[in-house]
Amino acid sequence: MIATGKKISPITIIICMLLSGLAWYISDGLNGDYWWLLWIAPTPILFITFQSSWKQAFIISFIAYLTGRLSWFSYLINVATLVPAIISILVLCLVFALITNGSRYVFLKNRSWPSVFAYPVFFTVFEYLLISFSKDGSAASIAYSQSDFLPLVQLASVTGILGITFFVSFIPSAITLLLLYHKEQKQFKPLLITSILLIVIVISFGVVRLNSSTDNITVKVGMVALDESMHDMSAHPDFSKSMLAAKYYAQEITMLAMHGSKLVVLPERALNMDTAEAGFIKNIMQSIAKQTHVYIVAGYTNMKNKDQRNSSLVVDTSGIVLKDYNKVHLVTGFENRFTPGDSIGLFSFENIQAGTAICKDLDFPRYIQQYGKSNVQFLCVPAWDFVTDDWLHSRMAILRGVENGFAEVRAARQGRLTISDAYGRVSAEANTSTGKRTTLEGNVSTEKLNTVYSKWGEWFGILNVIAAIALLLFVTRNKD
């Protein structure tokens, strides 16, 4: 029988907190480095808390997770200011402490190996609620840390990113219980078999899916972001500067067309169009599209009407505007002057179903699922990042493509220019975080995959909610 509530030395507690905190800090940052550390980061804390009192478990969990979340602190200050940054981190640490205590409760009540599912189920439920109700959508999910491990990323096509969250939470829970039950073969053996089976099934599925691509049809595309000094982001932009930026972008589009690009994507708010200059700048884009025989997707600040919007203009090779899309999900605190859109942006590219969405829109899985249901083959994404989140925000968008089975062409100012396929593979990438003029050319796949997620959405999140309720009801009724 495993001893619980026993006296654990302060040195052991401190070492475990430091190990977990450091592993979280390194693995769940903004760059995707050392993603594998997230598989073991919670283990020392779970091992200690499962043998501690609930008060001790709460404090240990809170401090350890706080150490890890500090990797986001400077970034959050930049995008949300000091007080909201502090509140955000403290709330996440509080939730984590509740999750670990809930898992501890199930373990102590159940006293058997199926308790291994408590921690991943509770953590997945938390992220499901976050995705459902947070104004930032899925931005805080730990799943994005795994974006460079493509076999695991494929799970998103079935479960959405919540499946990845469940998997990376299950591993440390399994390691913890294997350590605690290493002398009890009745518990150890089925837990070991279950853990190995889950890992083999998930990774094998990913490997097979990555090697199942059959459609090699691609389209050459180009992207360009001018030097940041060329963009005028004021509420009352200078007409001459806006015209100059439009002309420079037209020159870059011409060069990309000469290199063979059939479609060119410009970043979020690359251009300005107000009542006075809208006709002139729109005419520049239409004329250059017609002259060079390329499709253009251009992000622009839309001040043409009383209700200002953040928009994306799609122009075909005949100079015809196919879509004037308005960003639906606006960044709180940065885009308060804009009115959100209310519908997705679809257009036809040479008999291929394509679409456009803008930056923050890609943080919301349920919204982008509509593009998957509309059989979009590739999505054009004007974007604008916050420099330090260049890798992370590009990968958040790319996972929407995996979930819904389409490729993406994403052009971000102060972030990354990326071309990715329906499997999350990045075929071309360039860094714009320095704010310097950057171009990128490459081939985007037109392969469209039908996915479980596109059809059923957040079914896995709902399943985990049911599982969490069932777990709590079972252990509450279970007599010691």
C-alpha cells in the first residue's frame, strides 16, 4: 500500500518544484525548443502531491507551475500590460493547483491504476473550457509546444488540439503512477501495458498519416512584408505615405510574378484605405493583378466607412475583387477601434476552393472549422505578430490546417512568412520579426483532407467533460 500524507523532506520538495518548474519554463515557452520536456515536467510534482496533504499539494503545485509560466511573463507584459499579465499567470497557476489536487483526490479515493486518467482528463477539460470561453481562444494551450513533433501533431486531425493536450498530460501521469506502483504488479502491469499501447497507437497513426500523402499538385505562391517604416498605423494615416506603400507593394508583387508566383499574399494591414484614398489604392492592386496575371490577397486597414474594420482584399487575375473579408476575432486592447466581421472568407482560385482569414481568427478552432466544412484547400492568412511570438503564433495557425485538412499561406509582419500543408509540414519559411523587408516564394499544396475534427469539432473536449464528471461521481461514492 502506498503511503500518503507522510512527511516529505523540504529538500525533496524544493528539488521537485525546481525540476518541474524548469522543465515547464524551457518546454512551454514561445519557441518550441525542447518540446519533449513537457512530457515529464509535471512528474516530480505529481509524485510529491500524490503523497502529500491537500494543502501541501496545492502550494507545491502553485509554486512549481508559477516558475514555469514565468517564461511567458515578458511577452504578456508586452501584449497585455503588467497587471493583466500578472493576473493571467496567477489564474493559470491556481487552476493547475486545483487540477493536481483533483487528480490527487481521485488517486487516493480509487487506489488503482485507472486513476492515471484523472490528470489528463482534468487538464483537457480546463483547456476545452478555455477554448470555449476565453477571449483569446486557444492561445494558452500547451498543445502548441508540440508543433515540431509532426507524428503527434497528426492527432489534431481527429481530436483537435485537445487530443495533444491529453496525450502530453497522460505521459507524466503514467510515469508518476508507474513509480508509485512499481512494487504492486497487480496495478503496475495493466498500467504499463495501457501506457505503451496508447503511445504506440498515437505515434503510429501520426507516422502512417504523414506518409499517406498522394496529391502532389501545388501552386507557386509569394509573400512580401515591407520594412515596418513603410507602414502607417495611425488613426489618420498620411495619404502620400499610404500611396507610396501601395506602389512599393505593387513592385514587389511584379517581381514575385516574374519569378512564377500565381498568388501573392500581403500581411495584415499592409495597406490603408480610407474614404479619400480607397479608390486609388484599390485601383493599384487591381491593375497590378491584371498586369502580372496573379491573384492578390492583401490585408488592409479599412476606413472606407463609419465602421472601421481590419480587412483582407482578394483580387483575381482580371482585376476583379472576389472577396472583401473582415476580421472576425479582434485583439482586445489593440483593435478596439474596429468593428468585427461576421462571416468566413471564401473565394475560388482557378477552380480551387480557397479562403482568407486574418491573424487572430486562427486562434479560434471552432471558427476555422467552418473553413474545413467548406472544403477549403488552402487558406491565405494576412497576419501581424508581436516579434517574440513569431514561431508560436505561426504554429498555432498551422495546427488549424492540420485539424481541418488544408494548407496555409501565412504572411505575418514582425513574425514569420510560412507555407504549410495539411499535415503541418512547413515547406518554406522566412523571418520578419526584425521589421525588415522580407519576401518568400514557395509551393503550396492543394491537397484537401477530410478530417474527423472538421466534421465533429470539439467532440473530444465534450468526451473529457463527461469523463471528468463520471470520475468524480465514482470516487465520491466509493467508500474507503
